[in-house]
Amino acid sequence: SRDSHVTGKQWYQRRVRGSWSVPLSSLSVGCAAVYHFSWQHDPACKYQVDSAGHYLHRIPLDQLTSSAPIILLRRDDRVRKKLHNTVASACGILLAYQLFTYVTS
């Protein structure tokens, strides 16, 4: 029948409209942008709470003023930032490509 025949262009347009990659790529790029402009330069984001107590034994007992101390550890998050920015950049490129092909088709 005539309705069952779908050209490649129509199939691609349907696939892009129903694709999850466009909203998820937008979300990834948006989250990376918010992080970059909001928290990336905040020095407090380098610290994480040591909830497991791995470093509690390194503190002398006479220096403890609380029975339940909260220990903050400074973590190097350069690798995590690079990974996050790489994934967000790849998503941004995919998003730009899909939107470009959608607009030009």
C-alpha cells in the first residue's frame, strides 16, 4: 500500500523526532554548562565528607572536640571533570549534527 512505503528522509525525520538522543544530549550539555558557570570555580566543591571514617584514625584523640566528627577530604577531581566535559562535548556535537540535519532536510 502507499502508506507502508516510507522514504529514507521520512524515516530519518521520524527517528529524530522520536529519538531520546536529542533531549538527553540537551540535558547533558545543559548540566555541563550549569556546572561550568556555577560550581566549577567554587573551592568548597573540592571537598567531600569521609562518611566511612577511613581517615579518622589519623587524627589524635586529644584533638577531637566532638564524639562524632565530620571529616572533610580534599579530592582531586580533574579526571572526573575531563570525563564529564568530554561526554558533554560529544553529546553537544551529536545534538548539533542531528539538529543541523533535521533543519537542512
